[in-house]
Amino acid sequence: MARAQGARAQMALAFETVYGTPPAGGFTKMPFASTTLGAEQPLLNSELLGYGRDPLAPIKDAVTADGDVVVPLDAEAFGFWLKAAFGAPSTTGTGPWTHEFQSGAWTLPSLSIETGMPEVPRYAMYSGCVLDQITWQMQRSGLLTATARLVAQGETVATTTSAGTPAALELKRFGHFNGSITRNGSALGNVVSADITYANNLDRIETIRSDGRIDGADPSIAALTGSIEVRFADSTLVTQAINGDPCELEFAYVLPSGESFTFTVHAVYLPRPRIEISGPQGVQATFDWQAARDSVVGRMCTATLINDIEVY
């Protein structure tokens, strides 16, 4: 009997026209490192008395479908996750194409994601997936991945795939070595690590339904937060924190072949940090920053992806 192995697992993704309805085609094979995406339905213990000490049969509760997908930051597939986070991009160019994703959209597209384990076989289709949060970290070494948190409407399990033959993408992966950080257009030095988290703060529409599923997931006030850990070499960031002035931070990755991903946060506010001397080694400071809407640009952030994909 075959046993399921993660090495043979597959994932396919497609955007939906109607929320909660998987499209008939147009799926794309997605690279991923791990996933907790799934549906669960807990049982409620019976509270009734008068039937002896042995409990009565439990009752099924509502269905919850959500989870995380860990994906690589790459030049092509990552654009699908950016579209899920911000909405459809504005695309310019004639190849390579420049895709600009902007924060602040009132509506977000929904996805259908199928995870397959062909050994069993088990193909689970998660429909009505909306991206709740995406986060990644910049550091000196290691594998560069992002975590996408999804809220789905439901799960449908089959023994054959419903995604057909998904289109394949060329994997052009960014690495930490390709990364850089600038502040107001100038390189920001002495940075040890940085974390970026964008959240749509989805509001689950938990109406009464016979199937126990949600009616939707609507975005509310977005949040863009993170942290920057720096070697304490000057007072530039501390002075900004004390004055309460915003700055523009840009997190960028560029491949030698020309593809790039740039994430620009237009108005970053820094808290006043505690400067600790914990030993004879270098002194470091951590700034847990928050972003807000920039009054000049008219939005909080812009993600720009340059690659060979014409349309997302």
C-alpha cells in the first residue's frame, strides 16, 4: 500500500470568477515548501442528562478551513501571492513586464487551491481562499521564503485531480544575497535582520448555512508592520523615532538575469527603542515599525515585480 510523502505532494492554484466556485481550468503549478491548509470540523460533547453516566453521541460543529502556505520568493510564482494580497496589478512594458501592486483595494480576489497526494490518492480542493496575511524575513543567509496565511470557505476531497494539467512556471528564486534595504533612497547600513508583515485583517462572514461554511471573508483596515534589528552605529533612526517623522523604506531583491522584486513602504513610523548593553559584544537595537497611508503617494505600500510573465 502506498504511503503519502511530502516529496510527491503537488499544489495548483487558480483565481476564481465566483467566490467559492473553483474554475474549470487555468490552474498553475505552484512551488511551496510546506502547508497547513486544511479544513476541520470539531465535535461538541452532549450536555443532556438522564441517560446514565455514558455520554450521548457528539454533535458536529461548524467547518473551519484555513492555514498557512510557505512559498519561495521568486520572480514568477510570487506574483500570484501578491495579487491575492493586493489585488490585480497595473502591468506595463513589452517584455520583461513590470507589475505594480498597490495597497488599499476595497475587494480582493479569491483563489482555488488544490493540494494533491497522488500515492493515496487524495486531492483536496480549497475554494474561496482569501489571503489574510503575508510575511517574510530579510537576513544575511539561509533560504528566503514567505508565509501566506489563507482563509478558505471549504474543502472538497476527491481521488482524482480537478485542476487538469496545471501550467508550469520557471523557478527563478531570490536569495538573501540578492537583497538590499534603502531609507529615503539611500542604503540603510548596519542592518542585521528585518521582518515584514502585511495583513488584510479579514472579517469572516459567519452566517447560518446548512453546510457550515462561511459566506465570505472581507478585508478590513490593513496593517503593515515589521521590525528592523541594527547594529548601533549612529543615531539616525533613533532621532527619527524621537521626532516622530516618517521615512520611506524599500526592500528589494534583484537577480543577475534582470528580474526583481521591490517592496516600498511609503510612510514608516519608528518607536523609540531601548538601547541595551548586554555584554562586551556590539550593541544592537530593534525598531518595531508601523506603516501608515502616505498623504502624498495616496497609499501605504507598493510592490513591484519585474519578470517575463505578461498577465497575472
